[in-house]
Amino acid sequence: MRKFETKTALAKELNITRSTLYSRASKYDVDLNNLDTDGLTDEQIKVLSTDMSVLSDVELQKEVGRLKAEIERLNNLNKSLKSERQTAQTEASSYKEKFEELNADYIASLKEANEKYYRLFDQSQVLQLNNGANMGVEKAIVDGDVSDVAKRSDSRTTDNDVDKKGLWSRIFNK
């Protein structure tokens, strides 16, 4: 607590005019009536010595500067996130195109393999039929009965002729 004899002494100590002293005292609720007995605290002297509106303007300017810096940082972050999102979308679309291309190739290769399988299956059936017919001819030749082989081949040709005539001839000729 500091004590002052008069209000003029306090104003001189603070390097302000008496009118400024009175206006600041009323503005910040500082009691100037008992200066010589009660005195003023360091906080009250600080309030009276500085113009709080100027001080608050300085603090506001600092806060505005801090907020501008924060806004700038967030804008930069937003720009970087937009570019990352754009990059991710580009990569996703390229992966999608690659997937569709590979899927189309896979489907085409499956169709091709399926066609090859059916061709091989048909060929194997034909070969089995031919192999079965040839086995009978070879067996007859090995046994020495060539006339039987000739009869079989003749019967096959007649069977083929009968087959060519139609359904009714097959039914009645058997």
C-alpha cells in the first residue's frame, strides 16, 4: 500500500493530469478520498497509471494477430487436405480403371479357357469313339480274321445307309 498526501501528488507521481486521474478513478472504481490514510494498492496504481482502453486495444491487436495466424494455418491445412483428397481420388480412379481392365481380361481368359475345354472334350469323345472302333479292327487283324473285319466295315456302311434313310426306315428295318 502506498500513501499519497494529495490527489495532485498522486497525479504527478503517475505523470497524468488531475482530470485524467479523476476520469480513470471513476472509470475503474478507485476511491481517491482516503489517499493519506488508506493509500492505494499496486494494482490500483497500475490501473490509474495506464490507460486500460489502450492496453485492451494492444491486447486485442495481439489476439487479432494470433487469430489471423491461426486462420492462415487452418487455410494452409485446408489447401493441403484438398490436394491430398484430389490425389487420393485420382489414385482411386486409376485403381478402379486397372481393376476393370484386369477383370475384363480375367473374364475373357475364362471364356477362352471354357471354349478350349469344350473343344478338348469334343475331341476326346471323337477320339474315344475312333479308338473303340479301331480296337475292334486291330483285334480282328491280330486274331487273323480279316474277313470278319471286312464284314464289320460292310455292316457299318450299311448301318450308315440305313441311318441316312430316316426315322421310319430305322424303326421298320431293325
